[in-house]
Amino acid sequence: MGYTESELSVLIVDDDEMARLNQQYRQISHTTDVLSFPMLEGECGEIAPEMLGDVVISAQTAKAISEQTGAALGSILDLLLSHGILHLLGLNHEAGPAEAEEMKLKTEELLEMLGHCGDEFEWFFDVDQE
């Protein structure tokens, strides 16, 4: 993906903190599974181009997804981290069908690098693109 010498930070929070962040930065008053805060945008991208940004994951929401889908919690965390990283790189599944398909393919590519099989998360992409 072209970012071999890059860094990012990962923060695991509870649903209350995720809801607070979601409200503060997106004006959405409930929790979510993952948020991304890219540093490639704006002035920071020029100061530290190797720093991609921050990915914030809700542990409670990840656990709930794990229980609902029967997927291992570690697998869900891999999925959410991959999803967040792609947002840091500028991909946006909400921008349209072509962008959603590109993000799906890149997510599958990252997950395969982590040892997951291609169809393990089909349920995520079905829900994600609605």
C-alpha cells in the first residue's frame, strides 16, 4: 500500500469514551466501532509525513460484534484496525459504490496479510455498504 515506514497509534476505549469522541468530532451522539484521525491531512502531514494518525476502537462494541457474529474478538479487532487504517489513508466507503468496493478490496488485502481468509468478513461488507 506504499507506507512501509509509517507509524500510527491505536487507542482502545469503552463505549462512553467512543460516544464522547463521536459527538465531539462527528456530531453523532452515540458510540461507534472505530474512528480514525488522519495526520496526513493539513499541516501535520508536512511536519511528520511518516505518522499516519490515530485509530480509536471501542472494546465494548468490538466484543458485541464478536458475540453477534460468532467471530473471535481478535479477528474483530483486526477487522476494525484494518478499516481504521484505510480511513487514515484517505479511503471512504461512504463516498459511493466505487469507493466502497475499493475499500472492501483493500480491507480484504490487509486481513489476508494478518492471516484471515477472504470471505470471513462478508457480513461486515454487506452491512457496511447499506
